[in-house]
Amino acid sequence: MVKFNNDDFFIVTGANSGIGKSIALKISELGGTVIAVGRNIENLNKLKEDSNYGKNIHIEVKDLVEDVESIDKWFTELKNRFGKFRGMVLSAGLLDIIPINALSLKKAKSLFDINYFVNLYMCKYFSDNRNNVGEGASIVVLSSIASIKGDVGIINYSASKGAINSMVKSMAVEFSKKKIRVNSVLPGFVLTEMIDKWKNVYTDEYIESMNTKYPLGIGKPEYIADTVCFLLSDSAKWITGQNISVDGGASIA
């Protein structure tokens, strides 16, 4: 059984909502202490309210993409406040549904800043020996089955998630010298608040159709949170460099 201690500190980005929120709630439920990072203070406060273990959740309002190169200073400030980190979950990201003939270079680069470069630099500073606990430390990055299964309108998004998959492979080898494990989780279609943002695409008819195409049905955020917490724990101490699909069988259907 996965359990954490309250002196096990975990950074979770994208904790405002959806999968990131579910992961933060699950870590706190399992006894760990969460530094919940997001841009929306109201949603972060709601996260604490929704948890039965709110004392284990510390809110950190931060727009990580604002100045990627300043992440090192912010990371040092966090470590000075909380101590060395046991783990980190990088769940913040952006889905942009846009056909390639409408895609500008500026927009394409902006998506990569959020979905790839922020995560790259977060991993860089987590890996600093001054910031992590060493043996037992674990990083989990949220990718997507869009990185391995094509669809219309998500070419740039899929590429940004594919970059994460490749990053994890090489990073796991490099970080193994520091005894840090690195893995990614590739969720399938999960019902989150993001569905409401793209209601013109994810209509009720579309969701019903997707549900029939997924062998185990479409997912809920807690399904992803369970896998992430396993990968953060010592139960996964021999797992690194893996891109793990958690998708109800969608990638094999």
C-alpha cells in the first residue's frame, strides 16, 4: 500500500483543477505534504477546502511560463521554506485544438513553452542536489496518449507531449546517477473542467461516442492520480524512464 509521511514534500503543478488537483488531493490523503502550484488563487483555495487533509496542502500562486529562466530562484525559495523535496508532479499544460493551416509559429512556440520548456527547467532545478532528498526522489510528468495516437487538430499539442516522452527517457538515464527516478504518465480522455472549455468540440454526442470506443470507458482524474502516486512511492523504486499509458485501453483499441 502506498503511504507517505508529512515530511515527504511534493511539488504539484497544475493543481488548480482537473488531474493536477486530483493528484494533490491524493498525495495529501496518503499522508504527504503538497506544494500546490497554480495560477488561480480561488481554485487553489477550493483545493484546500475540498481536501480532508488541508493542513497537508500549501498553496503557491505562480505563473511558471511568465519567466522560465527565473524558475531557479523560485525553486531555491521553495526549498528554503519547505526543505528538500521527495517528489515532483508536472501536470500543468495546455490543450490547443487548431488545424495546421491556422497554426502560427508564435502560437506553436507558446504551446511548447507551457507544455515542454517549463517542465524541462522544473526538472533541471529539482535535480540539483540541494533541492531533492536524493535516493527515493521521483519525478512524474504528465504526457498524453495524443503523443502516440494521432488525431485531427492536435498536431502541435501531440508534438509537445511527444517531446516529454523523449525527455523522460534520456533524463532517467542522466538522473539515475543522482538516484532520481523519472517517468511520464499518458492519460487518455479524462473528464475534467477542460472539457467545458472545448464544449464546441467535446459535445455530449462526442463524449458518448468516445465512451464506446474506450474498452474500459473514458476516465476520471482519480484514475491518473492513483498511478502517479504509485510512481512517486517506494513501491515503484525499480521503475524509471517509462511512458505509462493510463487510458482505459484506448491506445490499443
